[in-house]
Amino acid sequence: GTAFGYLASQIDSVKVPSKESLVSQVTSLTRISEMSYSDGSSIASIDTDLLRTPVESDEISDNVKKAIIATEDENFKKHKGVVPKAVFRALVSSVLGVGSSSGGSTLTQQLIKQQVTGDAPTFKRKAAEIIYALQLERRVSKNEILTDYLNVSPFGRNNKGKNIAGIEEAAQGIFGVSAADLTVPQAAYLAGLPQSPIVYSPYTADGQLKNAEDLAYGL
């Protein structure tokens, strides 16, 4: 009860962003990282080593869309951004250490976490994530959210050992096909990668195929 009360107070303090600001942050696919001091002043901008090629919704196979929903958020098409039961379960787990802490975030929340709030394990960040997810669902379609998620999520390494994000780079770098042409088995494999991209990736940092024991994790 105390934990819920504190989370509620944090939610109440979250400032709701404008539609333009929230959508801009979610869809931003910058390839530049900014280094800063603790006081917020800039140190320098650096190029990211992450390969990403954004694609439109109609350039992504329905196979992988269905696979991601089945893997990450089976109620994606029904909820409004947040599943209260899942939030409660994750909250109890984080406070009491009971049960699994996974499964508390919808696809919408995961997108917000990746693009806007970061993943700091604090009630304040979680509160912002919940509010932003609810707002995003009111302002863009489910298909847009799913497409954005597939364009920003990490997928481990490609066959050259380079870090990749987004379903197009994953499809090209692992199977040598476009995201539009992914088969059911290929889509199923890729859908699991964002959960642990480096561990589940089939390639090492130097682009070599992993041994059978290490490949087993992703399979």
C-alpha cells in the first residue's frame, strides 16, 4: 500500500507533454549521442556505432509484427498503453522481491522507455513511463506504435559483428532479406532478440557465428 501510494504521488507530479513533443521524441532516430557533465553542460557529441535503417509499416512483414506482439505484449491491441495488473505485479516484485519482475511493461511502455524516459529503476521514471504511454496511445495509432518499436529496438549484432537496431537491419544482417520478406521462423527468431540482444544474437563481436552452445540461447 505504501509503495502504491508513493507511485501514485509520483504519477500526480508528472507533467504531461504536448502531443508534438511526445511524438517527436518517440519517433526520433538520431545517430548522435551527447556526452554531458553531471550539471547537464555538454562535453561533446559522438557518432553512435549502432546501425539502424528505419522503414515504413508496409515494409515490415506481418509475420514479425505478430511475432513481436505474441512475444512481448499479447494484449497490445486491447489495452490503452498500460495493463494495471501487470504494473501491480511488477510493483510487488520490485518492492517485496516476490515473483518475476518481467512482464510489467507493454510495447508502448517499452517504446517510451527506449526513446524518452530511459530505464532508471525509480518510481519517478516508472510514473512518467505510465503517463507518457497512456498519452501516446491517445495520440497515435497502434500500428504507428508497433512500427516505431520495430524501428528502434536493439537486435544484437549482424554478420559483420556490428551492433544493430531496427527490424530492417536485423533482417538484412542476420538472414540477408528485407523486413518485408521475413518468414514465420525468421520472424519468430528475431522477435526474441530484443529481450537480450547480445546473448541471443547469433554472431560474436568479430562477426563470427557463435558455437552451438551459445547459439542455443537464441534458438
